[in-house]
Amino acid sequence: MKTLCLILIFLGVSIIGIEIVNDFTKTKIFFASFNPQKYYHKDILVVNEKIPPMSSSSNKTSWIFYGYCKSDKLKSGITLSTSTVENQNTSEIPIWRISSVKNKIIYRRQDNIINSPFSYEMRDYWMTPIFMLAIIPALFYYIKIKRKERKTPVKLT
């Protein structure tokens, strides 16, 4: 159990460090997805380069689109599944942006529904706060284990 606590503490501190370097981008996206009407706004990705799925033995079944956003000329890319791209104009892709996150774009499904904050598609964004919050109980439990070890006398046989 002590090893699990140390792993959680290490992962949590590492993720906090990465989030600090990246201006808490994933955390901001996670919290913005609780109220998308307030934080999300429409934009268009003007596509300059399209990379189709690999036809070789790779399991990659997504198109990659690189371009720039119309509103502020942010150069970015997005990955979309083949089924999404099939019957769609791919020279300009409607995307969604979050006002507090300057360098990230998000794609809404064709029915214009954003994924819920805890959906599988948003797993990259909700796992970050979970590991960041897991530091607290892991740290307290690790301290409890260390105190218990200190109080228990060692028997020599």
C-alpha cells in the first residue's frame, strides 16, 4: 500500500508540474466542459494540409487536418475519425474554442453536442484533475503508514 501511495504522489506531482508548464490547459478544458454555453465559442479551421488514414498495417483510422483558425490565425491541427469526415466539406471545418485556453481547439460532433465532462472522449481532460486531487489522500495515508511503522518495535529473533 505504501508503494501505491508513493506512485500516486509521484504521478500527481508530475501532472501538476506539467499543468503549470502548460498553463493548466487540460484542467481549464475540463472545467469549461461543465458549462459549454458559457465558455465555448464557434470558430472555423481553414485546412491547409490533410493527412488521410494509413492504409498499411497500422490501426490508425483517423484523418489529420492542419490549418489555422479564422478568428485569430492560430495554427493548429485536429484529428477526426473517417466516419466523421466522409460526407463533409473538409476545406473549412467548424470547431469550438474555449476563451480561456488560447492554443486548443475542440471538435463537436455533427449533431452539435459536446461530450460530457466525464465521457470517454474527454478522458484526457478529467484524468488530470483526478490525479492532482489524489495526492491529498495518498499523502495522508502515506504519513499514517510511516507513523505506524515508527511506533511498531522491531523484534530480533
